[in-house]
Amino acid sequence: MKPLEKILYVDDEEDIRSVVEMSLDLGGYTVSVCASGVEALERIPALLPDLILLDVMMPGMDGPETLRRLRQLPEGAEVPVVFMTAKAQRGELDELRALGAADVLTKPFDPMTLAADVQAAWERL
């Protein structure tokens, strides 16, 4: 498996985007952020990330719909997606995986361990 280098994080909350970006940047990753599913879909062809971290609950286009549309793009069809969500009930996590997510990380997350958690999810692919 190739090493994880480029990550796209999609979340409508600016503060969370900043914390995730800083945490992953300190972890040695190249990080891009988007504020919506629409923005992510527009930028995917230019960014070509290795992995997408995708918030589940966003206004307009939520994470599951973003994933569905991502899979229709040639540049996004095979990119692994890890959902990040505060909805941590077992059934909800199973539903997200059934949509095609490679993994699910729960919020709140620990900024000090986020890079290691993302790397662990990558290694489970």
C-alpha cells in the first residue's frame, strides 16, 4: 500500500476544520480543507487526495450524499472516505460503513492523537 500523504477534510464548522488541519499537518500530512460537500466535489479533480475525511452532518449536502456524488466522479470513485461524526451509536456507524465508508472516526476527537487515528484507519484499508 502506498503511504498516506494527501488528506482532504470536509466540515462546515470552521473551528473544527482549523483544529483538524493543524493536527494532521503536525502529523506530517498535506491537508486541504473544504467547508461543504459541494466545494469538495468541485476541488477533488485538482486535489487528488489519498484519503477524504468527511463530516456526516452538514447543511445543504450532508456527508452521505457527498460520498454518493463523489463516487460518480472519475477522480473520486476509488478514493477511500472516512466519516467523522458525533453520531456514535453502533447502528449509525454500521449504516455509514454500509454506504461505502472505509471507516468512521467519532467526534469529539483528540487533536493530539488524530493523526495516529487517521493513519490507523488508512492501514485498515
